[in-house]
Amino acid sequence: MISIRNLHKKFGDLEVLKGIDVDVQKGQAIVVIGPSGSGKTTFLRCLNILEVPTAGSVTIDDQTADFSKPFSKRQITAFRKQSAMVFQHYNLFPHMTALENVMEGPIIVQKKDKAAARKKAEEILTKVGLSDKMDYYPFQLSGGQQQRVGIARALALEPKVMLFDEPTSALDPELVGEVLQVMKDLASEGMTMVVVTHEMRFAKGVADEVLFMDGGKIVERGKPEDIFNNPKEERTQQFLNLIE
Ligand code: ADP
């Protein structure tokens, strides 16, 4: 479903991604872990070209973005439609209700008619456990509820791939579980997802594969039980010792 080749990203002289190669199969949940500043968020943002990589290519399903060649805005827009991102700080529209937030993408991006967008948004909000909060504004919702709206909004775009950028790290600890549960349900329904997170329990319980990043590279990758119980690389071991 996703094929990443020799991905590089520089900000000025700072090389943040130093050649990343990853394949993700359809239906896999991949969790990316690693120290702060290792390039995890940049890696995720490159997958839907919120950051433009300096070199390499990303293929999602049947579309390839090859960053060694010039490409048009139209190509970027088409490429972006294949994935949807969930952000750390939810990024909801504050002046719109939960329902309106979820309807916005389908109406604006996909040009769906309002009635169809509403029906779909209601279904998705029900799925994330917010059937009784559809008419609430973000400020009337808890952080966990806002993030579930964030996930619903991404799902409404019917992406082939969901990208999660530290979706629970702005939440009070008691609200983390409800968001992880929604993500867990998505994974078990076969959604292809790439998740940057510090939630090691989620990584252990849900990931098909864990990628450990450090210094702009993937240092080690493997099944969660291997990465957590038997890491091969010293840097992985050091990182896990620090956080556990
Ligand atoms: P992580 O998610 O692992 O904490 P990031 O991808 O956020 O790492 O950041 C990796 C490095 O890239 C950091 O040194 C960060 O300061 C730098 N960086 C990220 N975004 C930008 C940007 N827009 N401009 C300049 N430097 C950036």
C-alpha cells in the first residue's frame, strides 16, 4: 500500500531525514517510535507532502510522488487525497460544530452534496462514540472527544491510509484510552495506518510492525515483541531503557 524509497528531507542545512526505505502492506498498522528530534513527525508529514521531501519517492497504492522530478500542484492534490492526517493538537475549526467539522472535507474537497456529507458524518461520529455530541463546538468537548472528532474528520475523507502524529500527547492521561481505543478499532477493521506515538502499550498491543527512528534514519524495525523484548541495536535498547 505504501512504498517509500530513499526519502530525504532537509531544512536549510539541517538534514532531518537521511534516506528512509519502508514498505507498508495493506491493512498493516505501523508504529514509529524514537527520541524527540529524530525526524518522526517530519517523516509522517512527508508521506502526504505537508513537507516536501528533498529527494526520494513515496508511492501510495497506484500513485507515486517522485521528488527528483518536478511535479504540479494538481499532482500533489491528487496524491494527498489518498491519506488523511490526525494531528497532535486536533486542528478543528473552532467556529464549527463536531458535525460541521466532519462534513467540511467531503463538501469542500470531494464536492459531495450536503445531505450525503451529513449522513456520512453522522455515521462516522457514531462510530467514534460521539453520537450525542454532534452539535457541540470544540470548546464544549474534552480533549479526548475533540481528538475523536479529529479522527472522524480524517475518516470522512475515505483515505486509503491514516497518518497519526502523536494523537494522544496533548491529552490528560485519563483521556488517552478513549482515543487509543478508536485507533485500535480502526486497526482491527483493517485500516492501513502509520502512527507516531509515545504510547508503548499501544505499540505493543496494536502494531504489526514497529519502526525505531534515530538521527533521521530507521535504526531498527520489527515485530513489537522483538523490538521491545529483544532489540538488536544498542540505540534501540538505550531508548527503551530510558522510557520504561
Ligand atoms: P520528532 O518528531 O522525532 O520529534 P521532528 O520531525 O519534529 O522530530 O524534527 C526533527 C528535526 O527537524 C528537529 O531538529 C526539528 O527542529 C527540525 N525541524 C522540524 N520541522 C522543521 C521546520 N519546519 N523547519 C526547520 N527545522 C525543522
